[in-house]
Amino acid sequence: METELQKQLEELRSRHQEMIDRRMAELEAIKELSVQAEFSNSNIPISPVKQTKKVLLSMTSPSETVEFAPKDSAQIKKVAISTQIENQIPINDDQQKPQSYYDQTTVLELDQNSVSFENINNTDSEVNETINIETSNTSEFRKIWSEPAVVRYVASDCCWKGHEFYVSYKTNLKDKLGFILKRDINNISQSVRYDCPTQPTCIAMVPHSSDCFVVGGNTGLIYLYDTREKQNPIAQSQRWNKCHCSQIVGLIFVKDRNLLSVAADGSVYMWDIDALASPLDTDLHMSRYKLQGARPTCVTYTDIGNILIGSEDGSVISKGKTKNEETKIQQYDGMITSIDFRPGSKGQRSAYCITTLDGVVEVRSDSKSLKKIVSLTESYVSCCWQPNPRLCFAACRSDGFVTLVDVLEDSNAELNVNLDSIATCCKFSNDGKYLFVGTIDSNSHILSCPITVSV
């Protein structure tokens, strides 16, 4: 009996000594270990501005978990981690770059969106983790996210509000209605869906509000949504009052709460979104539509209070605030597919960009042409200005190419991305770093965009 107890005691001592030796070896290895982990995420584009951020996390309590997810995660390119135990360990670029490691006090896990630290030791020793986030300058124009919506549902329009964007989807399926998806660029895998009573054709955010947006449908009705409410839409225009009788092609806020709407039947209405039952002004209809049947296809708003309307017959109409203020300012051979106005800024004049079905994209300021691109084989289907001190715009071709063009540079200053499908809409984020593009094959794409265009 005594011999068996002695054997068990020796085994316990041996196991304990092995555990101590192994722990000491791990501790020595960690003292000499420097980890430099480099990762890239398709959902995280690279910032064009070079900068470095440093964050110091201190963990002193057992089983404490700290997650570091930077607010501006779009600026991450490289993460270098050094573990400090008693003395700081310098980072050595020649060391191996594992995806995870552990010591007696800390477990570190790296994923594509965050860095988390967990203290698993039951001691009160302090461990400091220093994170250096480094970005570098780039002029890359590339696709960073792509996802199909629902089969045979096509993105009809998009609008941005900060880091959130809203996309309206429509379909030609019988007895199926459209919907709107809300996403956050920092957590793009998650979405919130809002059903629409009709097929949505355009969407616009309410100024000075992060929760309200309006949607125009193919039936001519306008719907107001509030993301804080469970029941949506919360208001809509009514059939028993004056309203559009054809699909709405454009929604523009001309004042804080005043909405201008243009429909394919040539009707133009002004609305107060707090009282959508009836329009404020019904005397804005296009006289050109009544005379020639030129259906409006797109609309934009200028900085002098006029609206620019593109038509099926290739004409661009400038319409003032009264019925008789209507002037044709440009004529093209093909149908106008999109038009976008850019207000003037310091050192730059205001300008508007036009795309046509016969393969023309042109930038004009007043009566002067600043840039014109002609495609002999493809059509241009959409365009939008990049919020940028420079005159840069994106144009989508019918062969699936999206082109980023700097107006002030020569004709070679273009960047291209092939989406392999015809675009239905495109819209830049408010900071100009991202471009949303919806395509006819039911896919939605996010492109990262440089501030300057260079080749």
C-alpha cells in the first residue's frame, strides 16, 4: 500500500515538473516572440490617406475580454501587435506571421473585422497590448464587395447617409412587390429590409434626418419611411388628390422638407413631406412633354434653383420654378440615360454630367463642354459625381465596365472595373470613398475609390 502511494506521488511530481518546464519554455519563447500579423479583408478598402494610429489596451482582471474594432475600419491595411511582459518586445519583420498565439495570460485572435484579447490567467498581473494600425496611399479602383439580392430583383436606385446606404429593389415578377435594404458599410453583411407597396423606382434621404427616407414607385405614389417605426411606410401620397399617374423618375429635396418629384408622364410636383396627401404646387408640368411626347427619363437639381431633365428624345431641359420657364439647353442623338449636377466649389465651376444611349458621356459647364467621351460600340447607362475637390465622376457602360474619370486630366486618366453586367444605378458615398453599383443580374457591388485618378 505504501509503495503504491509513493509511485503515485512520484508520478504527480513528474507531471508537475513537466508542466512547470513546459510553462517556463513557453514564457521564454513569448519573451522573444514578436508578432506582425498582416491581413486584408474584401469588405475593408484601403484609405488613400497615409496615417498611423496607436491604441494601448490594459487588462488587469481575470477572464477579461477586450474587442478593438476601429470606428473608421476602412483605414486598416496592416496590423502589427507586440506583447509587453515586464519589458516591451520590439517588432521584428523577420519573424513568422501566425494568425494566433497564446501565453500564460493572454489569448489573441485575429479575424477580418476585429482584434480581440482575452485574459485567461487567474492572476492579477498586468498585460499591455500595443496595436499599430498603418495605412498607405493607393490609387486602386476595385470591387471590394458583391452580393446578389433576390433572384430577378434589380437595384433601381441608391442613396447614402453617412456610412449607411439604402438600396431600392424592384422586380417584374407577377404578384411580387419591391423592397428597400439598409446596410452599414462597416458591417455590410447585415441588412434591414423594408417592404414597399409597389415597385420602387427611386429613393432619397430626408435632409437633416438620419432615420427618414422617401421612395417613389412605378404607380406614381410617394412613400415616406421612418426607420424608428415598426409600421412602414408611415405616410404616402393619395390617389383622390392630385398626384402622378406614371412611374416616378426622380425625387429631389429642394428645401429641408420640400420634395420635388418628376414622373415619366411629364408631371412635376412639389410636396411637403409632413403632408403628403396633396402637393404644394401643381403648375410645374413640362410643356414639352405635352407638345412632343418626350418622356422624362432622369432629373437633377442645380445650385440656382432650376431642374435639369433628360428625355427620351435626347434633349436636356432646364426648367425653372414657374410653368413657362422651360428651355432646351442641349440635344443629343440618343436617349438621355442619366444626368447628375455638381455644385461649384472653390476654384471649380459648377458642371453637369450626361450619359446617352448612343454611347456619349459629356461634362458641361454652362454652354461649354469640359470633357466628352464617345463609345462606338457600347452605351453609357449611368453616371454620378464623386464628392471630391477634383472634378471626378463615374460612368457605367453597357458592357459592364465602370469608369472613374478625372475631368481636369487628359483622356488617359481613367480607372476601370469590369462587373460583367449592365449597371442599373450607381451612387457615391458622402465621403467619396465608396461607389455602390447595382447591376441587371440582381447583384449589388461596392467599389473602393481613390481620391485622385492616376494611371
